[in-house]
Amino acid sequence: MSMADVRRLVDGDGGRFIYVAAALAALNGLLFGFDTGIISGAFLYIQDAFVMSPLMEGIVVSGAMAGAALGAAVGGRLSDRLGRRRLILLGAGVFFAGSFLMAVAPSVPVLVAGRLIDGVAIGFASIVGPLYISEIAPPRIRGALTSLNQLMVTVGILASYFVNYAFADAGAWRWMLGAGMVPAVVLAVGMLKMPESPRWLYERGREDEARAVLRRTRQGGVEDELAEIEETVQKQSGTGLSDLVEPWMRPALIVGLGLAVFQQVTGINAVMYYAPTVLESTGFGDVTSILATVGIGAVNVIMTVVAIALIDRVGRRALLLVGIGGMVTTLGVLGAVFYLPGFDGVVGWAATGSLMLFVAFFAIGLGPVFWLLASEIYPLSVRGSAMGLVTVANWLANLIVSLAFPMLRSSVGQSWTFWLFGACSVVALAFSYRYVPETKGRSLEAIEADLRENVGTTPAGAVGERSDD
């Protein structure tokens, strides 16, 4: 991205305020990422504090996923009823409570309860963060701004790895888990002065407030955008969740649910949750394993920045296909690292390199593209609820994978576990090529209009064939 592009982004399309609002809302992603990463390092020491079976180990790690599925199930409706901003504030408070409970947990059941509470907040955050940004952002830069949420997920993961490393020598897992209270407070304080989504305000009959928000986040075309929103709201009169199974909505539902499941069954969060444990099995010590995951986290952040720079230029679909293709290759190599003889002495570094490449390809494809498309392809009247539905599917798939991973490793071995993820990635690649549309440069209202005309979700990406730029 050139300096001219940077200046255009900062000074155009609503000035600096839109970037402040988007960055603060993206802190929802930081909570999401922090919880994902913090358990991976803390778990090495939780195992020493409590005696657990492989099943119980999976329950401790996956407890947050169960809570997240619950949070996503109710979060979509709450975002439609309470508003996007209020749900962000509520989620920050819930995350603070869960992090505190984990930090003081005297037993495994209390620790699992804290993980569940944290998970509910993550379920809220995974819906409302990208939803809020997509509805407040100008169409020209919506992809980049909405992808800030995924960038903050990776920043949260990396920050948690640094926290893990800081407390690793002391084995202070309670401090690791309790550190999650800090970003929760920052998010809550930051969102207190942010506006509500203009689309949500307009749908609630608060046209003047919606106009005021658009004027703060646009440098022109406010009345035209309001007219688009009004037309969409009128078309949606009398619509509801039942629309999700209507023929015109089914392609979008298939895309959302398919990508939600594939994002997890291809193995990304198994890697994020258990990377130190996997690397420790290669002969690395506890501290070295955690330090190696810092490098993995750094790659995740860097490649997400690359994706943000490209997603409104190259498009969503192209990045998705390239990313999944790379995941297929690296998972095959990763399985071979643990299967083939002759890796003694270097297996840890070979595994670390393979994990880095796998995460890099995820970070330019399935990572940001799923959340962005999920915030773009559903009609306004059910957007929050539709995102809730696909996010529930995402978290349930995450729950199954994170719960099963320890048992898979112990039963079929690490090689076949990673090859299984690779097979799922092959299916994900075929699905994406066949069904995922291109939405680059389209307003949310135009995307919905295309869906209603049955041209918005063709495999060739008809949505992206026209541009509002």
C-alpha cells in the first residue's frame, strides 16, 4: 500500500473518526484472540496444578467454545434489539467477570465456569465487532475496516503469547488468565463515546441520529446512502428470521454456514490452542515452546495486515482460494514432519516452520474473509440474527475440534490428525470455488438487491462484477 493510499484512507471516506470508531470496535476481536491464545500457554501449567484426563483437558480448553456458541446464539438477537454498541459494552463486562473468575479458580469446575463465561462474551464479540464496523464503514473501504476485527484477533493472540512468556518462568497461569481483564476495560471505556450503527438507528425510526452518524463517518453522499437504507428497510417490511430459509436467501445461508464450519475443521484453533503442547512433544521445553508460539503469532499478525491491504483490491474470493490452497499444502507437510523418520534434532523447528506457514495462509484467506462475508451478505432486518446463526455454527465446530484434538493426538497420532485437517481443507477449497461470491466494492444494500434478484451468490461471483467505486 503506497503512501498516497494511506493518505486517501485517513483523509477520505469520512476522515479520521471512522478509523477511530472501527479500531475501537475491533477491540472485540482482541478479546476473542486473547482468550484463544492465553489458554495455550496457561494450559501447560494448569496441567501441573490439576490432575486431568485427556477428556477433561479438552473440556477445560473447549469450555470457552461452548460459552461462545451460547453467546453467539443469543448475541445476534440482542444486537438487533439492544443495538450494536450496547452489546459491545455488555460483552466487555462479561469478559471481565470471566477472566477474574478463572484467575481465582480453586478447582477445575470453577475454572471451566470461568471459561464458559468468557466464552459468552467472545460469542457476543465475534458477532457484533465485524457487524458494527461493516455497518458504519463507507463501502469503498469496508473490507479493510471490517478486517481490522480479524487483525485485532491476531494481535490479541500475539499479545497473549507475550503475556504467557512473561509469566512462564514462574508458571503463573492465574496471572496469565487474569490479564484478560485489561483489554475488557479498554474496550468498555473506548466504546462509551462511540455512536450506534446508522443502519440500526434508521431501522428503529431514528433517522436524524442515523444522519448525524453518517455525517461523522462520510465526507459526502449522506442523503444518497440514507435513501438506499430507506429503500432496503421498506423492502424488508414484515420480514424476519424465516427469510433465512427462503429461496433467495438460501445461497447466502449456505455460504455463511459452510465457511463457518470450514474455518474450524481445517484446524486453525486446534493449532492456536495447543501449539505449545504440540511443540513440547518435539522435545522443546515449556518456555521454548511458548517462545516459538510468539513467532507463530507474529506471522499471524503480519499476514493479516497483508490481507487487509489486499482485500479491497484483489477481492475476497481470490484471497480465500489462495489461502485455503496453501493450507492444504502446509498441513500435508506438517503431517509428514511427524511421520517420516530422520527428523531427530530438527523436528521441533520443522514443526514450527510448518505451523507458521499454515497460519500465514489462514491469515490471508479463511481468517478475515469468513468474518467479512458474514457481515456483508445478509439483509439488514436479520443481519444480526443471521450472523448469530453462522457464528453459532463456527463456535460449535470450534468446540468439537478443540475437544477432540487431545483425543485424536493420543489415538491416531499427530500426523494423521493434521492430515485429517488437510482433507477437510481440500473440501473447503472445492466448496469455496463453487459457492463463494465476490462482494468487493458493493454497498450492503446493493449486495442485498443482488441476492433478491438471485444473482448475488453465483459461483462466478456475480456480486463483484459491478462496482460502486
